[in-house]
Amino acid sequence: MIGVISLLLVMYMLLFFTRIATIILVYTGISEDVARFQSRSAVTGCGFTTGESEQITSHIVRRRVIGNLMLIGNVGIIASISSLLLSMVTVSRDTYGLDLLLRFGILGAGLLLLWYVSKRLWFERAVIRIFEFFTGSTMKLAAFRQNTLCHLPDSYRISELYVTADSPLAGKRYEDALPLLGKVKLLGIRRSVTDYAGEPQAADVIGAGNSLILYGSQPEINDLIQRGEVSLRRGT
């Protein structure tokens, strides 16, 4: 029974860390399907040289998450095999069938409970809060499931970003801000919870502290952030 419990704990930790990695990767701006696939690839040690892999290696946070997941996966697989063998060799010959059924039943029930918990929204929120606490930074979901809903390719984003007081966009009218945005499209201006310009007009003014709903390719949006025109964090 100790072997079954050990195996259950190891598998629990593997699936737990895989789910955590998936959540964090999604919050860095890639689709959930890609994040889930890359997390499972890392934990099992199966690498795939695809364009999706380049999205992981080109982002420092994603590289760290996947790198740590690879180490955890290698250790976990070895521990799983050891625990499984231990659980089988300790089965009594007299009650072999009953013991085997009981142990696999406990294992299956435990994995089912793990799957249920990991799919809850409160679990996702808890993971992000813990990650923010240990990293000392706030994770803003710039591109969430809009990519899946709008059938966008992974290179394009619908992002909500903020205008700080020192941004070149602060105080400019919509028509004057267009040259600064380049190819990135401004879909809306959120001034407060109740004040949202869903179809910006030429005379609409972008103020400090406003959030902008932007559509464009990820590199172009990143350029706006690097130039200080928009920010991941709200500022005044």
C-alpha cells in the first residue's frame, strides 16, 4: 500500500506541476492548447521542433517554466516506475487479485480527484496569486482565450494595455495617436468601469490611466511596450 500511495503522490505532483506550468504559460500570452501541449512535452521529455517551440524559447519566463518542468519530469518518471514496482512486489499471493484491485482503485480515485481540482477556476487563480507572491510581480493577462474564440493565429493578439502619465499617447486624440500605433489597431478605450469607447472617434482623447484594447501582431505590440507608449501595468 505504501508503494501505491507513493506512486499516487508522484503522479499527483507531475500532473500538478504540469497544470501550473500550463496556467503560467497561458498568462504569458500563448493559447491554452499550445501551453498544455508544450507542458506535457516537457514533463515527458518528448521535444517537438515546431513553430510553437520557438514561442517558448524566445520568451524568458516560458523558458524558465519549461526548463524546470523538464527536471521535475525526469525525476518524477523515475520515481513513478520505482513506486509502481514496489507496489506490485509487496502484494500478498493469497489475496493477489483483491489487493491489486484495491490499489488500482485507490490510484484511479486519487487521479480523478486531482483532475477535478486542477480544472477549477479557483485553482487557477490560486496558482497565479502564489506565482505573483514569489516573483514579486503582477501577471496581467494580455492575451487570454480571445485567440481561441476569434480563431486568431498565435502571432496575433487582442491585448488590453495601459497608458501611463509619461506615455507619448497620454493626452492625444485618437487621430493623432494612430501614427504612433503603426500597424496596431486601437479597438477601444476604457476610461473607467462604466466609460468605454468601443468605437473611438477622431476627437476622442486618450488619457493617462486609460486602458487600450489593441489588436496586432505580438512583435508590434511588444515594440509599443518597449517604447513606453503602453504598459502592462496600470499607472498614472
